Amino acid sequence: MPDFRRSERELFPSPHATIGTRGRRKPQDEDDFRTDFQRDVHRIIYSQSFRRLRHKTQVFYFPQNDHVSTRMDHVRFVASAARTVARCLELNEDLAEAIGLAHDIGHAPFGHQGEDFLSGIIHDHPTLKRLMPEFSHEVYGLRVVDSIAKRDREPPGLNLTWEVRDGIVSHCGEDFQTCRLEPASNPKNLEQIRTRDDAGKPATLEGCIVRLMDKIA
């Protein structure tokens, strides 16, 4: 059988592109055709947690208007825009798309009002508060892809690459003062992140792109 898999360096020639992954939580054999990040795209979109985004409202425009924006619409817009920008910059399009698709997988219904409601519940329960001081959809999103999201015939957890998981937990806090795409330079332990401040900036330029596209979309 011919080798249909093209190298990431061939596909994404910028010296600043993210090439390869730091790994997954559980070892996984390489795919014969897809890059690691393209494989993550498919692991995300075939999961139950991703499919549920079609039922989560993002914005109600007017009570008399039946055009309701869902969280599914939003993440598709972000993923498409992020992939386009990554292509223009010759960065890793697959990584940008994967982060864009999964960045809101932990979001509650009704946008940030839903977050505030859940934060009130956490505030009244000391056990929950020790795990998560307040409800943060990006921190919870990491928990979803690590422990809750399911694909058919697999145990819970999507076993995504480190870079996609980092992009999910670090996607909030876009900078429109300088509009600089500047990834974090400090070491990050994703397992110890409990708050948005803990997460800081994304570790990749592709994650920074999603962070900006999230606001624009």
C-alpha cells in the first residue's frame, strides 16, 4: 500500500508551526494516514460531548426570532476561522482546527450567565470549591475531554494530545490591546490547573490564534 501520510513539516512549512506532539496521557499507536492533530479533530467531532453542543444555546437574539445561535455553530465558526489564519501563517492547520472545535466543549448552557449560576452552586459546597474555586468552562472543558467525553466502544476520555488540551484550557483572555500572538514561555502542568489564571496563555501559536478567533466569531 502506498504511503498516503504527508509529513507535518511538508504540510505546515513555517519554522514557528507546531510540529509533533508532547504526547497523550495514554500511549497510542500512530495512525497510518492522519497526523496526530488531525486524528484529534476526528476524536472530538465523533464524541457525545461534542454532539451535545448542538443543544446548548449561546445567544437568543429576540423572543420572536427562531434563529438561535448554538454552541455548535460557534465552535464551527471558530475552527474555520482559526484554520484559515493558520494557513495564511503556514502554521499547523490541524492543531488550530482541533482546538477551535473543542475549545467550548465544557461550556454550560446560556453562555456566561450559566457559568455564574454554577459558580454560585460551587460557592455553597466546600468539597466542590476545593476542586474548582468557581465554574470555568475552559477548566471544565479539560475535564470533559480527559474524563467524561465518550466515543462509541471506548472508555470515557478522548486521550487528546497535550497541545490540544492546552489550547482548550488556555483559550480565554484574548489581548486586543496589542493583538500579539505570543505563546506562554513558562512550563505548564495541565493536571494542576484549577482556575483561568492558572492556565495563562496557550503554549502554541495555533492556540493563540484560537484565542483571538473566539472573540471575533
